[in-house]
Amino acid sequence: MNTHRSATYFLAGWLLASALFQAPKTTVLPSRMAPPVPPGELLKRGTVRELRALEGLGPKRAQALVNARSTKGELPPLEEIPGIGTWTAARLQGYVR
């Protein structure tokens, strides 16, 4: 068998298989599988992704809030959390119930 011809058949088969058996498209996962957290309890129960949606909270401050929470969801005073100053704490008071 001619090696040039077998390489052509191999390439044609590979292209056909790749066209027929494409990988499924990825889907975006939701930020939370459970119902959304009410705004009054967002700082106590929200995920990092949900906290990042608040104005003035980036990824580091949101992670600091999550790390500062106890297992029961209790927060220390906001000014005592590393990375959150008085200005940010005053803006977040509306989310503390």
C-alpha cells in the first residue's frame, strides 16, 4: 500500500471523526444552587461570588468577610475584619440585620 495514500485516508478519517464527535459545549454554572440569600442576611450567609456583587467589595474583601464569619454565621464588628475600613463598614451596614 502506498504510504502517501494511507496518510490521506488517515487524515480524512480524523477530520470526519472530529466533525462528528465534537465535545459538548460548556455551560455556565449558577453562583448558588440554593435560592438566593435575602439582602439582610447576605453578609452572614452569602458566598464570595454573591458578596462580590456588592458595591465596594472585591474578591479579597469578600473572602475576608467569609473567613471572618463563624460557623453559625455570626460576624465580628465589620471594622475589625482585615481589609475593611470604616468607610466600607458604613456602606455595608445596610446589609446587616
